[in-house]
Amino acid sequence: MFIQTENTPNPQVLKFLPGRTVMEAGSQDFRAPEEAQVSPLAAEIFGLDGVNRVFFGADFITVGKLASADWDHLKAPVLAAI
């Protein structure tokens, strides 16, 4: 699967576009690892060191990171999880 990424206005958040449906209806915002337990994908992304938020939209996933984390080290593991 080819996954594109897009920057967002917030440098702590990156948008991942997998080219397929993520949510059939609505969206889901996971603000803590405990909330992500209902979704295996969200839980796996939250398991990565430095991730502090995951959001599922219709055809995209946004991932938020801690200010101390670096996208150069975090982007590949997020892509692998997706």
C-alpha cells in the first residue's frame, strides 16, 4: 500500500493518506492510549514512543506527537503500523 503524508498547520501533527477508507461514517479522535484500545490500529500507533494523539477521518489518519519527538524517527514506524 502506498501511503502519502501531508504536513498540517501544526508541526506536531502529520496527516497520513492511505488511499482507502479509514472510517465508513464519522470520525474518531483518540486523545489517550486508553481510548485507543477499541481500535487495534490506533492502539498500535499509540504504542510508538512519542505519539500523543490519533485521529481517524473518512480517508485519512492524523497522528500527533510530543514536542520532544522527531518526525524523522517517528514517520516510518507510523507508516509501518498503517
